[in-house]
Amino acid sequence: MPELTPFALYLAAAFMLAITPGPGIFYVAARTLAGGRAEGIASSFGTGVGGMIHVLAASLGVSAIVLGSSELFSALKLFGAVYLVWLGLRTFQTARRKGATGGHDGHRVSPVGPRRAFREGVLVEALNPKTAAFFLAFLPQFVNPSAGFVALQFVVLGSLSIALNTLADIVVAFLASGIQDGAAARPGLIRRLREASGGAMIALGVGLALAKNPAA
């Protein structure tokens, strides 16, 4: 494992990256605003599992193969982008539909439920090739080949990064839940917040579609 100073630098960098808004954070916020805290936390653990898929794949060299093939990268990128845009459109349309009917959310009544939120969270993160690119570009800088067990080092460092990301997502779920609770008497505000979350997810999907293969 890395020495203390490089390891401390790694934790600091991983923390900053964890709190930087990305597809996972916006998805968790959208799911919390749509279905409450339980759904948001479930989606947080889902994105964590999706991230671990990239960590394990990268440790085995699978991600390197995908990033080395422009065809595979493009296919995964477009699949993930379409999925993000679809989730964003659904979030936006649901907010509009509820606003038009004047329906009440019932804070803990989820449109999809925690189980589905978890599964979708897994897909949101697992289908993001930029996550694979991040682990391949970032983690090797903190791996010590002379210490041996390179794959194990990779998995341990990646797991720490995923743990920080998941913790940040859970914090977002609690914050979004608080916003939802405070806006219960103002359905127009919660509708606009959901529309904004949906719009952000759509924008992220478009950005993902335009992303270039870092190995190209």
C-alpha cells in the first residue's frame, strides 16, 4: 500500500472528487425529490455498487480494453448517455404531470420505490465510461508496484473512493429530503426543483454523449 503522505494526498483528492457534482449526485438528488429520503439513500448505494463494477473491471484490465477500443467506448458511452437522458426526461415529465394535476406526493410515497431506485443507481454509474476513465487515470498514480499485489491495491484504493462517493451521495439525499420537507406547503417550488434535477440529468447525458475517448 502507498506510504502515508501519498495516501493522505489520495484521500484528499478522492474527497474533492466525491463532492464534485456528477451523474450520481444529480441522480440521487432527483430520486430523493421524487420519492423521499429512503429512495435517495437506496439510489446512493446503487451508484456505489455501480462504481465498484468499474473498480473491479479496471483491476482486471477490462476497462483498459474497453477504453482502447473506440467502438466499445462509443457503444457504452451512447448507451449510458441515452439512459441518463431518459431518466432526466422521466423526472421532468413526472414533475410536470404532478404539478398539472395538483397531486400530493406524500413525502415517503415513491414513484419507483427504493429497490428500483437502487437498480437504476447501479446502471447510472455502471454505464458511465468516464468513471472507468477516471479510475484508470487516477488510481495508478497511487499504486506501488514494488509492494506487489497491484490488483489488490487498486481494489482497496478504489473502494475507498467509492465509499467517499457514497457518503457524499447520502449527504445529498438528506439535504434534498430536507428541501422536500420544507417545500411541502409549496408544491410549485418542489415541482421546479424536480424539473431542475431532471434538466441537469439530461444535460449530463448530452455531455456524456459528447465525451471523447481519453485513450484516443
